Amino acid sequence: MTKVLDEERLTEPGTGSGPGGEPARRQSPRAILRTLVFKDVHDLALTLRFMVGTVLAVTLAALAAYVGSLDYNARLDSYQTKIKINRDNLAQTSVYSFLRPTAVRPPEPLSILHRGLEGRVGTDFGVSVDTENTEASGENRGNEYLAIFSEIDLTVIVTVILGLLALLFTFDAVCGEREGGTLKLAMSYSLARWQLLLGKYLGALITLLIPTAMACIASLLVIGFVANVHFGVPEVVRI
């Protein structure tokens, strides 16, 4: 059934006949390429591996965003506590040489989606008149257990799950159609090989954009409800 549908979908009108036995108008290579892209998106989106991969990507992205939001809230509370303690110490110091201010780096809002170097670089930098400090101390973490699990962020999910889907889609793009008998049919039309590969590439890419967009939307929705964070214009552009 699938093979018959594929053949009907790729049948070139120029080789058949229209109503009343009149020759049908021949399709341009661009139209055939567009048909190939639509066919690949349709076929890949109906596979079981695509549905399972999409469910896994969205579920894990939402869970990672939830854990990352809790960890961000804890790190934000720790940052605000350090700021308050630093201000109290400065207010109680009356001698200039006794001043020991500490510069504290706030948590990065986008670390919820992509952990990056957050937690590996120091957050507290002490300043003193008699001591030269060259390194920051401390880590921008709230709960240590949440910090461990928050390493599985949106970037890791996209890299692992959607990366595996991309490999499977690439296999099906050529080997799958060769086994199904539709590859020879597709290559018999007025398309160069690079155009055929371009159609396969665009079809798989558009299909992968669907779970990617759904995972991003799920993560942002969870962050909006759980995290005490505000995304400004720079964060929105980076997202």
C-alpha cells in the first residue's frame, strides 16, 4: 500500500494523460523537489520512531526544565543572601583597611536551558587592600543534588535523542527507499542526484524541527510557571 501511494505521489504528469486523453502538463524540477520534501516529511512523521522520539524529547525537556528551574531558584536565593550579608558587613565596617567586600555573580537565567559553565566557574570574588586575589571562589549552585540532575538540560536532550532520530532518518532516506523499491522510481525523474539528496535533507530537517520546537515550547512553559526568572531582550534573542 505504501509503495503504491509513493508511486502515485511521485508520478510525473508529463508521462501520463489528463482528462479526455490529453497529455498532462509536465512538472518542473522545483515542483518535483517540493513533492519529494512533502513526501519525506509525511512518511517520517508517521513512523513509530518519530512518535516515540517526540514524546521522549518533550517529556525529558519538561522534566529537565522543572529540575533546572528549582535549582535556579535555589541559586538565586543564595545570591540574594550573599548580597545581603555583604551589605551588612560593609555597613558595620568603619575602618577603610578592614573592608573586605565581595563581588558576587548572579546566576545566569539561560542556565536552565543550557548549563554551560554555570557551576564550574567561581561566583564570589573577594577584594582586599592587603591581599591580591586572582581567582573567584564558590560555585553558583543551590541544592547540590539538583545541580547534579540539572546537567541533563535541553541541549543534551536535543543532542542525544534528536541526534539518534537524525541518524535513523538518514538511513531511511536512502536505504529504506531502496529496500522499498521507490528509490529507483524517484531517481527516474528529471532531477539531479544533488536535488534528490537536497529533498531528502530538507524533509528530514523539517521533520526534526517539529520535536525540537515542541521540546523548546514545553521547556519555556515549565520555566514560566516554576522559575523566578525574567528573560530580557538579550535572553530572548539567544533563545
